Amino acid sequence: MNNISENLRNILQKLPVGVILCAVSKFHPINAIEELYGVGQRVFGENRPQELTAKAAVLPTDIEWHFIGHLQTNKVKMVVPHAELIESVDSLRLLEAIDKEAEKCTKIQKILLQMHIATEDTKQGFLQPEIQEILKNTQQFENIEIVGLMGMASLSADTEQIKREFNTLATLYHKYPTLTTLSMGMSGDWEVALECGSNNIRVGSAIFGARH
Ligand SMILES: *Cc1c(COP(=O)(O)O)cnc(C)c1O
């Protein structure tokens, strides 16, 4: 039997102080989120705008939603009103769209810049020089606060390769002392990510079980 509260607790017990666990609830029902909310979990991750909107409408307002999926500019207006943090910002056009929408909502939207660190070219993200360029000139986005970086490692059994990819992102992160959030690590690699300095892991199936 799969006990999601126990899965959550087992992971939380292994997290150093200051590391955020984003429970990735995409494709999982409201009642599963409510169960974890009931044992104190507040940070949940979703990757589809419609699903985020539908869930946020019926769940407690003190949930901190992290948007973690590829976001199209025409869906930004569905996400900004609900997202505490948009982790998956991967283009300048998206930054501009988020900036505009945040102004309309009179909020400062916190975001992470997603960097492409994996070998697969299907994974979204900026290249390192693009991130450096954006971080040189953050004040151009008045309604956005760039609080850190996010990356997804290759889907690989080679732990050394995963470490190299995470370390690439960690090294860049440490060049910017004002950044506070380094988001790396999913169900299969969060322990490696912690070793590499992640302070925000995004874990779905290891808590909720397989997605259908
Ligand atoms: C789905 C997803 C996760 C969680 O994946 P699991 O392997 O189920 O833990 C983490 N990050 C992103 C960006 C995702 O899309």
C-alpha cells in the first residue's frame, strides 16, 4: 500500500534545514493534496495552467504553488495570479509576458530561470550565457524578482553525469550571491541534487506514486 503522508515524511526527515520540498501534485487529485496539507505540507508543484487554476480555486489559499512546467506566453495570465514561484522560465518572451501580467495583478512575481543542463535536447531552458546576460540587467523587469535557478538533469543511470550537470548549475548559482533558490532534484535524483547544493527539490512520484 502506498501511504503518501508516510512517503512525504520519509523524504522530509532526510532534508537539511532550509531545503524546500515542492510536492509535485500534477495529475494527482485534490484529495491527495488535501491529505498532505493536513500533515503540514504547503508547497505544491503543478505543470499545467488549467490544472493549477482548477486546484487553486478549491484548495486553501495558504498553499504556495510552484509552477514547474513549460509555460506558453498566452497561458501566463492563468498562472501569475496563483503562483508563489514560477520555476520554469525559459525565454525572454516569457519574462516579458510575466512582467506585464504581474503588473496587472499588482504583484512582484518571483521566478527561477531554467537552465538547460541535460544532454537530451528535449529539456527546456536557457544556455548559461543567456542567463548571465539576463542577470546583468534584471531591473528591466520591474514586476519580476529573479530569485534563483532551476535545472533538470539527464534521465540517466550515470550518477557521475547527473552530478556534473547539477554542479554546472550550482557553480553558476554561486556566482550570484543575491540569488536564494537553487532548484534541482526530482524523485530519481534528489539525493544527488542535495549533495550538489540544491535547496529546493521537486518530488512527485516518490510521494504520490506513478502518474496515470
Ligand atoms: C514532473 C516534474 C517533477 C517531478 O517528477 P518526479 O520524477 O515524479 O518526481 C519535477 N520537476 C519538473 C520540472 C517536473 O515536470
